[in-house]
Amino acid sequence: MSDAIMVRVKGVFAAALLTGALSAAPAIAQENVPALKIRATNSYPQDSPGGKAMDLFAKRVGELSGGKMQVQVYHSGKLYTEDKSIQAVLDGTVEMGMASAGNHAPFTKAWQALETPYLLSKNEFREVIIRGPIGDEIKKAAEKDGLRAMMILETGGHRVLASNKQIRMPSDARNLKIRTAQSPVILAFYRAVGANPTVIPWGETYLAMANGTVEGIDLSLGAFPIVKLWEVAKNVTTIYWSPSATVTDVSLKWWNDRTPQQRDILDRAAKEAQEFAMKAEDENEVALRELLTKNGVKIYDLTPQERETWQKAGRSTWASMPAEQSQIDRLYKAAQVVK
């Protein structure tokens, strides 16, 4: 990705952010921090907002611990792809793994409500889930399945639909074979709009699109540069049906073995990285649109009337969602008070 296209987060902004975080928090007694090495997976490129946030997390862990705790981030899926990273965390073969909420489905139901179609806007997702107490409650729910969420990151914005034909209305997607992650929520959404969702591992998505196994892809704009998807998908429709939430986990067993000082450092660094990622995502969305357009992708933004049609189809699935209806209702009510 060229420097001219990819927006770089300014160093002065990052410095101001870190200075504010440090001044607001009491110092940690670094002499009491045991040494620790952490391997962390990241399926996104290092120069993406998610990659930069992971690097910031690693940097801050080192600084807050006086160099005694070290985080090695493996970007672009070099250690594990995200559909395999959570199992690796649970197996103990890696300390920290990143995967989308959808790819968490085989391991925990805690995050399923986040994908409920047309439940949370971008701002609502940030305030209710990333910054709000409901997000902390969801993290606690995931601990019942052995996962301790360190960070919730946005990765490329809300989900869009990519294909080789222009799609405006749900009827345009009827019987379209669409690649999705292994999530019952995503499958239910695309069935509701009349499409034919097909679960395919992320690493096989490019080839599946190239050889016609699928005709469309459910993804975020930020996923395009990872494997140059513009070579096989020339149209994007911004249906923006759910946040592209990515959760970075450690195993609960591993977390319980950490000292209070280590946990404090990890939590502080994680909060800083989350805030950094949100600001970086806002700046990067403009750059992503430019990059896709430069590579021949036509981006279609729904009209308000078209969006209402998609919302009606998506929200018709709420009663049949695998997530608890009470949780969906609570998230909806919390979202209504977000300005």
C-alpha cells in the first residue's frame, strides 16, 4: 500500500495521546514486575490501523514495565490466520490471538449479539461496546468459555458487500453465493436477504472468488488490501449492516497466572490501543476508498430509501438470532441514548 494512499497517523497525535494517558494514571512499581514474553497474532497488515494499534500496545507494555514485558506482534497472519488464532490461544501455542467477532463463533457465543444486523451504528458500537459497561459484561461472558478479551478493535469499519456486479437492493443479491465467516448471525442475515451464504476460511477467499466458487464477499473495506481483493471483486455496496469488530484474546488460564502488576500494565496498554485504533480508522476510511477506486473498484453508497429496505430485511432476523433476545434488546436500548 503506497504512502500516498494510506493515511499515516501523525506522530504528534500519538504522542499527545500517550502523554495524556500517562499523566492520568499512577506510576507502576516496575521493580515488582516479573519478566514476560508474549506472542501476539494479527491478521491485518502492520501499516493498517489494527496493525498500528497492536504495535502501540506492544510499545506501551514495554514502556510501562520498564522493558521487563515484551510483546512480539506477528502481522498479516504470519503466525496464525485469524480463523486459527483463537484455537491456538486456547491450546497455549500462542499467548494472544486476534480474530473477528464472527470467527469467535465456534469458541464462544459472547460476541454474537454484536453482529445482529442493523443493531449498532459506528458511534453506538464505540460508546456501548468499546467504552461502555456492556462491553465489559460481554468480556466476562467470554471468560466462561476460557477467553479473556484484551482489546476490542474496529478493523475496516462496518461490513460491506463486494461482488462482480453492482448490488443496490436485497433483490439484487438473491441466490448470490456469498463468502462469509463461520457465524450463524452472518448466515442468517444473508439468508434473510435471499442470498446463498457459504462459509469459506479467510485464507481461501481470494481463490474462491477467482474461480467462481462464490460470487460475493462479506467483509470490511479494510480487508481489501490484505490480499488485493480488488483483483477479483470490482463492486462494493456499503450496506454497513454490522460493525467489523475484532477481538484480541488471551486464555483465561494464562491471564489468571499473571501477577496484578502484569495485568494492570496489559489493561492500560490495551485501553490506549483501543482509543488509538478508533481515531486511526476514521482517518483511514477515506484512504481506503481512494485505494479501492484507484484499483478499479466501484463503491456504491446506498440511498436512504435503499438502506431502509436492507434494514427491514436485516432486522427481521432479530427474533431468530442465536444471541439471547434480552441481550439484543439491551444493546438496542443502550444505543438509543448515544448521541
